[in-house]
Amino acid sequence: MYTIYYPDFSSNFKSIREFLSLSIVDVSEILSISPSIVKRYEDGSMQPKAGDIYKLCNKYGLDYDIFFEQK
């Protein structure tokens, strides 16, 4: 299995979470993961599964690509 690294993903993930006024706990509950994993997504030490991104996009009407935009 390969991991693709997107340098702006972690900051995009956090910015989107904050824009949606969601806490780390809110996101962890939506994705059924622990808050510490959400923190790892945001600090760049871990990349989420595509399905987790898909869940957030579907729930909030987001375009999947927004997570991967470069700043």
C-alpha cells in the first residue's frame, strides 16, 4: 500500500474543521475515530483514509478536492 503525501493537507484539514465550527471531538465522533487521530491528521503525522474524507464531504457538502488544494 502506498501513501501519497500532500504538503498542505494537514493545514487544509484543520482550516476546514475550523470553518465548519467543529471541534476535534466533533470530527472524531463523525469519523468514529479517537480525537488523538484527528490531531495527528492536523499535525501531519498521519494521513486519513479516503473514506474518512468522503464522510466529511458528504455530511457537509464539500468538494473532495478542497482538502488537497495548495496554498
